[in-house]
Amino acid sequence: MRVQTPYKRASRFFHPSDTVIDVKGKAIGGNKLAVIAGPCAVESEDQLLTIAKAVKQSGATFLRGGAYKPRTSPYSFQGLKEEGLKLLKLASDITGLPVVTEIMAPQQIDTAVQYVDIIQIGARNMQNFDLLKEVGKTDKPILLKRGLSATIEELLMAAEYIMSEGNEEVILCERGIRTFETYTRNTLDLSAVLALKKLSHLPVIVDPSHASGKWWMVEPLSKAAIAVGADGIAVEVHHEPASALSDGEQSIKPDRFANLMKSIKALASIENKEIQE
Amino acid sequence: MRVQTPYKRASRFFHPSDTVIDVKGKAIGGNKLAVIAGPCAVESEDQLLTIAKAVKQSGATFLRGGAYKPRTSPYSFQGLKEEGLKLLKLASDITGLPVVTEIMAPQQIDTAVQYVDIIQIGARNMQNFDLLKEVGKTDKPILLKRGLSATIEELLMAAEYIMSEGNEEVILCERGIRTFETYTRNTLDLSAVLALKKLSHLPVIVDPSHASGKWWMVEPLSKAAIAVGADGIAVEVHHEPASALSDGEQSIKPDRFANLMKSIKALASIENKEIQE
Amino acid sequence: MRVQTPYKRASRFFHPSDTVIDVKGKAIGGNKLAVIAGPCAVESEDQLLTIAKAVKQSGATFLRGGAYKPRTSPYSFQGLKEEGLKLLKLASDITGLPVVTEIMAPQQIDTAVQYVDIIQIGARNMQNFDLLKEVGKTDKPILLKRGLSATIEELLMAAEYIMSEGNEEVILCERGIRTFETYTRNTLDLSAVLALKKLSHLPVIVDPSHASGKWWMVEPLSKAAIAVGADGIAVEVHHEPASALSDGEQSIKPDRFANLMKSIKALASIENKEIQE
Amino acid sequence: MRVQTPYKRASRFFHPSDTVIDVKGKAIGGNKLAVIAGPCAVESEDQLLTIAKAVKQSGATFLRGGAYKPRTSPYSFQGLKEEGLKLLKLASDITGLPVVTEIMAPQQIDTAVQYVDIIQIGARNMQNFDLLKEVGKTDKPILLKRGLSATIEELLMAAEYIMSEGNEEVILCERGIRTFETYTRNTLDLSAVLALKKLSHLPVIVDPSHASGKWWMVEPLSKAAIAVGADGIAVEVHHEPASALSDGEQSIKPDRFANLMKSIKALASIENKEIQE
């Protein structure tokens, strides 16, 4: 039987069982739920360690933080760059949490791989094909975010760009699409989680912070993501959202994150899933 | 303090507590979850009763079924009209389930109110202002579906049209919006549930069948809807989807509906909500 | 040869030559350009006659004005209703311009046909199937506006609803679709003019006022509409936009309308089209 | 007076008069219309020279052709790369037409500037900020295409990224946005031309080929673009569209391009604009 499929390595047809990705002993996919938490941007050692310790204590499994920030304006804060990567490594060493960070250009790869455990490709770069190929040559898992107006097929083809270079450890991330509705920053498309998991064997997580742009939506959308079958969530946490250098509006405080974790754990228990500490 | 708000009766500002609507002793809103189930279209007595009994047995709280069908083509099946309403009444009498049906024009109101318990205004008629005003003069609860490209504010203003005529029993329904993504029929916008419940005191339910257009997405999206905080769901159930006169692709069979109910009940238990039988 | 086509009467396949609609001796379609101009809403005799005379003098071919206004809020000005229709008739008698007005409900038809020459179905009612069928039983030409999120096929199917009742005089109107872009009120889709004219024999006009929501875009978008091949335009003109009861932002003043007419005439001359006075 | 504007160098507020960009003695902006024509991808010497000579003969002002191709699939033709750039240089030398080509990564810049006259940043890379900054350090004019779901403000901010590095010669290009409508590949947003020219002093051109995805729409949409006030167009021309390695569906043949040029010239004459040969 001949099957026309535009993506091969990413396709469930050629790889029927779920891919489970191991990151320093922590699994993403299968019956394990990943909870990636941390600030939008790494701002200082004090800021990062405060948040890292707090999310660790509440049961997060990965730490996130931006060192290279893709900002709409060239005049906005662009991130601490390598200094930020070093702080992420420090926070990882102290908390034991593997770290995720975004890179925006091929020349950042060599530096980033020295400090972080998962490389994130942001929504704006989902079809930066040159960057996709370059991270496809690394041995780090790649967290690939869906573009603002990317179709499900385009997201899988972007994963295929990475995988075709040899790196098959790709985690897909639904983070909201751009629609006519302006009440939320983007429109979270949870059906996409179902579509992606049907078409592909790759793990799929959800980012309710960027999707909604509103901190008070993060917990209920996280619950919805787990209920629909996502393999995890990525949420922005900041201890002082009002003074955050970016995305303060959509960041939750550590105590709310603690509540979120309780909710997620309750859901995990009835879904036969586990948050691996 | 002066507050500018374009909607008044629908606004939570003027009505802080959740509205709970009673329909023949069954509550919608508050800590009660409504599960509205049934075929897209009423096709025959046999079809309707088979499905009605099945969904009743699994624990549905309301029966749905279309007698007047809004179809894109004038040459498609347009519904059984009053004959369909009579069958809904019969099914209601036999099962004890209150019934919901869509009407499309003011002149159908007088007939419909004799047979059904909740009147539905469909997505295409969300801004049929004349119809909104007319159903606002009835004493039946109105299930108001969000238009395909209606903003959250427009949906609340449509509710206001109904309420401004005196009928304050409006149930809002998120049923997917039209976006660039074509894998699903529409894009289910669960953030809208959160926005609507923040801005308004009215109950909000979710229709995963029309949102996704795919039967295999109905159960997980229903779970997500409950997890995000919706007051219920409306799902299409058909015992022979392959031969359904409309929407067979998105209808689930009674045994799958039974599974869905189990999932919803498990969720309800951890959310301190109840499906009222 | 068997052709699958969902629309029949509206299809160019079954009716290869362009439909030209005659309204009191003025043609719409073919090589004739229709210029429909007037206020969003009929506000008073003085207002309407001032504008009607001005647009007549500049060469408009039809007068528009709303008597029944579809407003997002029930608390906004809803139009002068039959009194507005009478004023439109008066303005038509004085200027000789045939008049176009929107109706929103079947019960308005009997009244409207006594006063106006073309009945408009607004964007929000494009899939108010009951209304479509009822205007399909009249002998007035119908100006059918594309819904905010209606596909080209859905617009043609809406025309089919009208035509299947016997009224084949339908004028299609592209008036902008709802997209993520918020700088303009809607996004004018001029490609739709080309698609509609390829798929259908019906005349197609463009409404740049509602599409853009900005008065300063009306003239250049009108020119673009004619350049792309539309059979005419519908524009909002008001002598005192700042105090208009609705849509002042997108209305042009009579002197700008005069300029617009000069631009359109220059274009018409190189396109072998004619504005029929 | 204090004005809040997120873009500075791109803003008309700080630079009221239109920017006119000179490329080898040919102007873009002001009263000069640029017509950029050529194949989607450079395929061979024979192919490129055939097309280049044809478009030159019809009056095109610039030659376009892709050497590095951004393709959704990693398995599709990716372009001839430097070999393609050399062929573009050859075609430029023979025809006298300055050439435009897309680059996708910073490391292609040094090579590209040796061969081409204008560097194009494609829609998918509109927010590849690293790439924007790098081309901002070159002395070549940059043709910056609007992203599929980029707002007008985001496009101007992307221009600002380039300009903030010192290169102020940016040409903006509207090439269709992604909407719910699927009849066309994208939805051409001609209102954006008006918005961009109001907000910015930079020249704005239109690409009707990528916008529509249909060769038979290219000529009328080109006319509409000129009528609305664009400073030029970029169109795909191929002598054998059926065997083109990419975008054959939207490419016009040389004889149709000759007709298009006649139409554009007729429009230019009534708009007091000139196509500079």
C-alpha cells in the first residue's frame, strides 16, 4: 500500500508508537507530563534563582527562561544573551531542573548547547529553515513552537526539517494562533493537540501564557491542555510580574503556580499520567 | 464610580453572582453541569427515540435535535419542521429530558414554544437582531451560539438584545470560530469561556462537535471544556453516523457517548461540580 | 460531461454570459458601472435631500440610505424605519436616482417594496436563510453583501437561496472580511471580485466604506475596485460626518465624492466602461 | 509636542517626504513605478535568460529570481544557491535590469551582495530579527515582504530593525495575508498599501502572484495595486509555467506579461506616474 505523506520522520504512519524523549532522566511524552516553568526573560541572578527555586518546590519538571529575546521592536530589551545562559546553567545546577531556552540564530547554537538542555525555536522562527536545519545537527532535544499562522501541516513540516538532519527529538508546542479575536493575545487551539498527536508520534505541549496573554487564564487553560491530552505545559512564572522586563501581563506568581500544580496533579491522577519529580 | 460598559443586563458588573437557569427542575450554571446530547437533525421517530433513550441512559441532562436546519445550500435537507418539534416533545415525554431546538425565524417561535424547553439561536443568526428581539419576548431560556466570526463583545451584545426585551435566561455557547486553520471545521476557542465568565454572569457551554467537525475529537474537547470551567457541553450523538442526514462526521455513537459521560463525571468530581440526573 | 456544482442558478457554468440588471433604465453589470452613494442612515429629510442632490450632481447612479439599521448594540440608533423609507422615496422622486436600502426581517419586505428599487441584505444576514427565501419571492433586485467570514462559495450559495425562489436579479457585494488585521475595520478582499466573476454571471460591486472603516481610504479603494473589474461601488457620503448618527468615520463629504467620481470616470474610460447618468 | 511612535526611522512623522530609492539609476518611490518580474526560482541559464529578455522587452524595470528558496518541505527543490546568483548577475549584465533575490540566512549575505542589487527578505523571515539586523549592515536596498500574519505595525517594526542598523533603503511589500478564505492562496490586503504610505515614508509595492496563487488574477490585481497607489509590483513570469520547479500555478507567461505592462502603463498615465525604462 502506498501512502502519500509530506512528512516522513515526523509521521505516525512510519512511527506508530509515541516518542518519549529523555532529558537528564526526565521523560517527555508517554504517560509523563512535563511542566516547564520560569520567567519570560532571564533578568538577573537573583530574579532567576528566586523563581527557579519556587517552581522546583511546587513540582515543576523543567526551568524555562529567555536569554535571547525576539522582540517586535529593536528598541525593546533584547535579553542578557550568554550571560543569561550562564545564569540558566547556574539555576539548573542548584535546582536540578533541566533548562529550556530559545535561540534565534545559528551562531547562537554553539554557545547555547554548552549551557542548556533543550533548545527552543520560537513561533516567529518556525519557518526559519536555515535555523531548523542547524538545530537538526545538534544532539539536544528541540522544543518547536507553532507559528502564529502556521497550519498543522506546516508545523509538522518544520519538525521534518529538523528531523531530516538527524535530530529526531522534537517536542511540538501549541501556543495560540492569530485570529480576529483580540480579547486574548492569540487564540489557543487545543484541537491542534489532538490533530498533532494523531498525525505524529512526537510529544505535544501547550503554552497557555503566550496563547492568552492573561495571567488569570493560565491555570484553567493549563487544566484544559492536560484534559485534552497534551504531554505537558510551558508557563511563565515571575515573582514580581508588575516589574518584569517582558510579558508581565501573562506571568503568574509562584503561589498561583503552586495552585496550578495541584490542579494539574489532580487531573493527572484521573488521566493515568504522572508528573515526574 | 462610573463604568462604561456596552452591555448592561449581560454584564457581571451589574450582576456579580452567577446566573443559574432552571429548566424543568434541572439547573444550568453554578455547580451544575449540563450535558446536552442528541442528533444534529431529527430524522424520524425511530431515530430520535433510539438516540434519546441512549443518551438518557448514559446520563445526559438535555436532549437536542434540529427541526429547522440552517443549511448552506437550499438544496440540502432542511429539517422536518413542526413534525420534528412534535417528535422532540414525544422523546421528551418518554425520557424526561427537557429538549433544545434551533429556530431560524420569528414566525417559528409560536409553534416552537409549544413543544420545546430551550430555544437555540444558531451561529449564523447570532446577529439576526429581529430574531433576537422576538425570542427575547418569550419565557423560554435561550441557548445563544457564538457566530463564526463574532467577537466576545458581539456575543454579549447579542445576549443583550435578547435580555433587553425582558428574557434574562440566556445560555451562551462557544462553538468554534473561523480561522485560517482548515484541519478542523472551526477552531474551538476555550479562552472565550473564561472571558465570557469574567465579563458576564450568564452560563457558558461548549459545543465540541461543531467546533471540530470530527467525532474523534469530541470526547477530549468535552473534557477540556469542563476542565476550563464551562457549565456544560452540547454534543451530537447518532446511532448510525454514516447514514445521518447531516453532520455524520462529527457525531459520536451512543457507546462513545457513554464513555464521554464517564470521563466528564470523573472531571466533575475533582471540580466540585455535578451532573444533575 | 458531468459537472459537480453546488450552485446552479448562480453558476456561470449554466449561464455563461454576464447578467445585466436593469433598474428603472439604469444597468448594473456588463460595461456599465454602478455608483451607489448616500448616507449610512437616513436621519432626516434635510440630511437625506442634501446628500442625495450632491451625489446626483457628481454623477452617482443610485442613492443608498439605511432605514432599518443592524446595530451591534440594542441601545444604538436603530433607524427611522418606514419614515426613512418614505424619505428615500421622496429623495428618489426629486433626484431621479433609484434607491437601495437594507431590510433585516421578512415582515419589512411588504413595506419596503413600496418605496425602494433595490433591496439590500446586509453582511450579518447573509445566511439568514428565511430572509433570503422571502426576498427571493419579490420582483426587486437584491444587493447581497458578503458575510464577515463568509467564503466565496457560501456567498454564492446565499445567492442561490434567493434565486431558487425565482428572483434571479442578485447583485453581489464584497465589503471586507474579518481578519487578524485591526488597522482597518475589515480587510477588503478584491481577489473575491475576480473569483466571483469567474464562478458566477452575477454583477459584483465593492463597498470600500465598510471594508476600510476610514474615509481617507474610500477613494483609492474605489479606484482599485474598478481597476480589478468590479461592476460598481457603494460608498457612504455624508455632508457632516462628524455628527452622523452612524459610520461617520468612514463617510466622505460631497466634495470628496465629486473627486472620487472624476477618478472613477478616468478609470472607466481606459477600461471601456461607462457610468450611466 | 510629544508623539509616541514605536517606529522612528520608518515613521512618516519624523520623515514627512516620500523616500525614493535609487538602484543603478532606476528609482523606486515618488512618481516612478517599479515593475519587478521574473521566475519564482532560477532553474537554468536558458530559463532565466529567456524570461529576463522577455520581461525586459515588455518594459520591466527589475528582474527577480530565487536562488535560495524557502520551501515548506525539506524534500522540495531548495534553489541553485550561489550558482543561481551567478546566473542572475549574468542576466542583469545582458539585459541591464537590476536584480532582486531573496536570502534566508546571514551567512548568505556576503555572497549575495556580490551578485545582486536588491536583497529580499521573505514573508516567513519578516521577524527573523537576526537576519534583519545583518542586512541592515549592508549597503543594498532591502525588499521586505510582509509576513503571512503580520500586522502593519509589525511590518514597520521589522523595517525599523533594518533601518536601526544604518540601512535606510527599505522597500515594503504587501503580498497577501493568511485568512479563512481558501479560494486564493492568501488574501491581498490593498488597504495595507494605504496604511503603510500614511504611516511611513518608505515605498510600498505589491506582489499579486503570491497573494492570489492564481496566474489569471495577476493582471487585474496588478492594476488594482497601481490604482490604489502602490509604488510598483512584483510578479512571477515563466515561459513554461506547467514545468516550473515552483509556483507554476501563479506564474504568467511572457505574452500575458506584455499585456499586463500595457494595462499598467495606461493606468500610470492617468495617475501621473511613470514606468522608468
